[in-house]
Amino acid sequence: MASEPAPESPPPAAPIRSPAERLFRRVWVSIAGFTLLAIGTVLLVTPGPGVPIIVAGLALLALEYAWAKRWLKKVKETGRFLWQKASGGTAGSSSTRREDGVKDGVDGNDPER
């Protein structure tokens, strides 16, 4: 006799929120997100981590606003581009750096010899 698999339980439903709860969440997300954006903007011209704070503010605002989601996507794409450009553009470079900072093979010291 083949046993039947246990019936799968349905996925948990999203919590039902009243209009007042949705408004409360939207207001608080907006206040917190715009506050982070303002603090991050100030930190761009003063010592501090301005860009990560701005990204955090956009991520928070993206929970409620489509424009923030679009900006966050652009910021992520720009960050990836800059990261690749700063790291030389290739993820798996064949040349390696020794502990003294000199690329192997450039100064005549090939580790394979």
C-alpha cells in the first residue's frame, strides 16, 4: 500500500490591515526614510557614512513608494559598476598580488619557477 503524501498547508496569508494601520505604517516609513535621507545628505559633506545612510533611507522608502524603488535600483546598479571599475573590471584575474603589493610576473618573480 502506498501512503498518500500529507496535504500541503496553504502559504500563510498576508496579515489583513485596516486602513488606519496602513496609513500609520506609511507615515512612519515616510518619516524614518526621509530622516535617513536628510542625515545621509548632511553626512556627505561632513565626516561620516553618508552614502550607506542614503541607501538605507531609500530602501526604507522603497517599501511604500515606487519612485524610491526605482532610485534604489539605479543606486545599486551604479554601485555595482563602480565596484567593478575599482576592482579592475574582472572578478577572476589570473595575476595575483603578493603580500608586498607587487603583481607576480611583473617584476620577474614568477611563483611557478
